[in-house]
Amino acid sequence: MSPVTVVTGGSRGIGAATVRRLAENGHDVVLCYRHDESAAAAVRDLVHAAGRRGIAVRADTADPDDVARLFDAAQELGELTGLVNNAGITSVIGPFVDVTVADLRRVIDVNLIGYVLCAQQAARRMTAGGAIVNVSSAAATLGSPGEYVHYAAAKAATDTLTVGLAKELGPRGIRVNAVAPGTIWTDIHALSGEPDRPARMAPRVPLGRAGEADEVAAAIVWLLGPDASYTTGTVLRVAGGL
Ligand code: NAD
């Protein structure tokens, strides 16, 4: 039986690169997207081109009803074996004192509560074991001072969630790990008001450049797969040494 994996935020960036790599590695893939239907359809077509089954489902991962609908739809592909909790947002770069309550709540809603809701649905459905990868951030340990410390705090919570779930779900044969990307070239930086932020950050990175989405996807796919069979509860930094 083929592995069946849900990837949230699969329409672009790290999520889209992960969907493509998963399909190339034999996974059937359910990709969730928030708004960009045509982009999601294009990524789903890449899954089909790799000879795998793929569906795209519109869902807000912070909404429990949407999340339940997403995982119900995934059943169409068979028994769930994998989840990539990837859908995330930053906010406009700025000092901590200027963060609005609405912004704070949305960042926590998507980056933490959404991950918990999806992990709950996945854990209930992975009756024969499986693997979960949470996409955290190097910000979780760097703190993102002057940029978005509330986002960094939400990602730190993701790391703790990873450790706790690994321990709670290990006896059921479900491994739970995280990747912590550094600065990666994706559209997320446009949301923060600085699309070229990766270029500004590059001189601080020991490898001398920002990363590519596919370099993070490679780590995610490894953590999901059989070569990581004894790896659980770890946060793998993919940050060029940052
Ligand atoms: P991106 O903005 O290119 O993609 C984010 C994806 O998540 C999109 O498909 C978007 O539609 C989806 N999404 C956002 N909110 C959603 C919601 N509520 N429900 C469903 N889908 C939603 O960003 P990316 O850089 O590919 O980010 C992916 C993950 O990587 C995020 O969790 C982000 O925090 C993390 N990350 C990114 C970087 C970076 O530098 N790009 C660094 C560290 C961590």
C-alpha cells in the first residue's frame, strides 16, 4: 500500500516543494491550500505527473470544521500515514510593542492551534502508525528581535509540541519530528513587508546564502520516510548554519 500524506499549505513555497518530492518518493498526497486555487491545482497536477494520486482541498487550518473536512477528504486516498504541518504565516516586520492583539491571535491560531488541530485529526486516523513533521523555524531559538517575536514564540511552541507528541504517540508507532528552516526564498517574506528579506539575511548565514524551498523539502521527506524509522522527537535545523 502506498503512503498517504496530508501537506498543509501545499500550494506554494516549502509545502509545494514537499508535495512534489513526496509524489516522486511514492506518496499519494492531499494538499491543503487557503486561497490560491489555481496554484494548488498546478501542484496537484505535478503529483499526477509523478504517477501518484493527489487531491487539493481548500481549508483554513485554524478552523476545526475545515480541518475535519480536510481529513475526511483525505480518506478518499486510503489509510492516512503522514502529515506535514506546514501552513504558517508571519506578520509585518516591526517592534514587539506595536503588535496588535488581532495579529497576535492570528499568528498563534495558524502557527500553533492549526498544527494541534491537524495533528489531532491525523493521530486519530493513523491506526497503523505513521509520521508527522511539523515545520517550525530557526526563529524559535533565535527569537526574531525587532521583526516578529510573537511568530518566533509560536514556533518555539511547535518545537515543544513536537517533543510532547513524539512521546505520547510513540507507543502507537507514530513518529513526530520537526524541521526548523532558516531564511528560505518563498513568498512568506512578502507577507512581512520585505520580499527580499532572504537577501538581507544572507551575510549572517554561515553558508553565505538563503535557502531554497526544495532544500527544506528534502529534510521533511527524509523525516517522513522509512530511513528515519528510529528518529522521533527531534527538531532538525535546515538553516545553513544560522
Ligand atoms: P508561503 O507563504 O510561501 O506558503 C505558506 C502556505 O501556507 C501557503 O500555501 C498558504 O496558502 C498556506 N496557508 C497560510 N495560512 C493558512 C491557513 N490558515 N490555512 C491553510 N493554509 C494556509 O510560506 P513558506 O515559507 O513556504 O512557509 C511554510 C512554513 O515554513 C511556514 O510554517 C513558515 O512559518 C515556515 N518557515 C518559513 C521560513 C522562510 O524563510 N520561508 C523560515 C522558517 C520557517
